[in-house]
Amino acid sequence: MEQQYIDLYKQHHESIKKHSAAVMNELRDAAFALFEELHFPTIELENYKYTDLTSALSVDYGLNINRIPMPVNPYEVFTCDVPGIHSYLYFVVNDAFYPVNDIRNKTLPEGVIIGSLNQIAESHPELVKQYFGKLTSNKNDGLIAFNGAFAQDGFFMYVPKNVVLDKPVQLVNIMRSDVDSMANSHNLIILEEGSKAQLLVCDHTVDEVRFLSNRVTEVFVGQNAIYEHYKLENTHTKTTNLSTLLIDQQESSNVLANVITLHNGQTRNTIEIDLDGENCESLLCGMVIADKNQLVDNFTSIIHNKPNCQSRELFKYVLDDSSKGGFTGKLFVAKDAQKTAAFQTNRNILLSKTAKMRTKPQLEIYADDVKCSHGATIGSLDESAKFYMQSRGISENEARLLLMFAFTNDVIENIRIPALQDRIKMLVEKRLRGELSKCEGCVICQ
């Protein structure tokens, strides 16, 4: 499976670099060499034992290495804006940042830079070079290495010292093609000391072809900065979505990451949060609703490197039909990370006998003055609670819906944007009722 891409890079690496900024190209050959060594991950690797990519990677995808513009203007075709948010709205079509033409984006606070990673790496090379690849260069992961070799663009956001974005930023990733296609993009998010930003990432598909997206996001959260990262996936069943989110926190910073999968084909989310300063706080949440033959694997790692930090993690799955779920949660506490408080929970409901869930919570602790715990459960709906509601005149279907919604609600409650929280509640209810059976483009967010 790897050989066609190895041959492609060797034959066309000059074209790939020609359409990329010098800062991005500096690490490209090293990333390719690492991919040649590692290849794509297989289920024989411990970190990918729940994600079999054999079928998805056997497809002959097209790659747009010559950056041919896609014949679609998302600002005209799509209206993916949650009511009440009034966000700064941006699009990545496949793996290319779409030129900004929304008047709302022209009112950014002074000093804030948002746009194409490739273009900003050309116009602000020293700023990008200071951060680009710093969180990926030491990762022994074939997908990250592949992204480093082939990604030519992505999303960039820079918030300078003590600047607070007055409204959320919304990034919509749209997969659009007439043939089976692959997209590799790299996102870079930088929050300097004392700044604050909220980012909502929406993954959507348009055409009924096979898609594979491999997106890597590096996030740097400075001292006393506050960052919220929301990711909502609502793609179709022919989509393979591979997402890597790497977050570095400095002293007294606060991070919330909430990853929600409502509809998909095959999804692998890799999330790593490094607490590299004292008094950091992290909250990592996730929710999965899957049916048919869908597969969702969330692999998370929270690394406590400094003392007096707190982290909480909560993931919940509702699986029906023959869907499959995977969860691996690693909590690492270094020797010097005394006074750490770290708590991890994974709860799962199987609605059919053919749905499968595999979960593996892990603690690795080298400090001796800590408060840490983890737990995981796999079960079915509470029949006694359902019977009680039916005895009060509630139909069986409505009772099931209420129990499932209550089960997922504490993940939704950790959304700190009220308008987004209301929208997610509506989408989750539609999904649980079976009304959101496929991606409706961005129309669902009107």
C-alpha cells in the first residue's frame, strides 16, 4: 500500500515543494524518510490495534499535488454557521485553504493572523518556523510522517499576547471531488501569553465517492492562555477520517478539547496533550454515536510533565447495529510532576448484540504525591429505568431516547459556547432518533 506513495513522492517531490512554502519544505524530506521506515500503521502496532486501515488505504486515491483549484466557492454554496455564534468563518476544501471572502473576517482584533498556513509561512516565515513541526518531529507515527511529506497547506491561527478573540473561530473542512480523493493538511494554532480563543472544527463531505483525510493540528497554548477546541464530524460512510491533535500547554494555561463524532465511515482521532508548565488545567471530552458498520477509535494521551497540574477526561460511546468503537486513554505522570490530579472515565452503551467496544484505560505514574484514577464500563440501557418511564406513560422509543440523551448530556454540558451547545443538543437528538442518517452538507448548521 505504501509503495505507490513512496514512488509518487520520489517522482514528484519537486512539484510538491514548488507549491509549498520553504518553511514547510525544510522538514519534508525527513518526514518522507521516516514514512519510508515506518510505513502506514497496522493493527500489529499496539497504538493502532483498534484501527485497521487496510481496506481504506488500498483505494487508489487522487492527490492534488499541483494545487488545481476546486470549482466550488464554499462561502456561496454552504452556510455552516451556528445561529447565535456569529463566528469568524473559514474553509479548507480538501487540503487547500479557501481564500477569505467573508466580511466578518475583516474585523479581527489587531495582531491576530488567520489564514492559509502555506501563504502565512511565505509572508511570516520566522513566526511559522518558530512553531511548525515542533510537536510532530519527535512522533514515531507513520500517519504523521506521511502528512509531513505530502501536506502543502492548512489552517493557521495566531493570537498575540493578551488578546482575546471576541467570538469563536469556525473552520469547516469540506471534502469535495468527483473521484476517490485523499487530503493531507497541516493546521498550526498559536496562542501567546494571556490570550484566549475558541475554535470549532467541522468535518463534512459532499460527493458520494471515497474520501480519506489525514489532518494534523499543532496547538501551542502560552502562559495563562485559554484555548477551547471543538471538533464535530458529520461525514458519510465512505469517508476515512484520520485526525491528529497535538497540544502543548505552558504554565497556568487552560485547555478544553471536545471531540464529537455524529456520523462517519471510519474515524481515528489521536489526541495528545502535554502539560509542560505548572498549574495547568486540561479537560478532554469526547462522544461517539455510531451504527451500521461505522468505526470510531479515539486514542488519547495526557502527559503531566510539571507539578500542580489537573486533568480530567471523559469519553462516551453509544453503539448500535454492527458498529465498532475503540478507546485508549493514557495518563502519564512524570517523576517531577508532584501534586498532580488526573482523572479519566470511559462509559459505553451497546444497543445491539453485534455492536463491539474495546477500551483500554492506562495509568503510568512515576510521582508519589498524586491523585489519579481511571475507569471504564461497557453495558446496555438501564432496563429498570426504561420500565419506570414506560409505567409513567412514556413510550418505549421515547424512553430509550431519553436514556441515551441523558447518557451523553454531560459531554455536551462541557461545551462552553451556549449557542453551539444548543445546536449540538439538537443534532444529537436527531442522530439518536435516526433522522441524521447521512451528512446533509453544511445545511444542518443553518
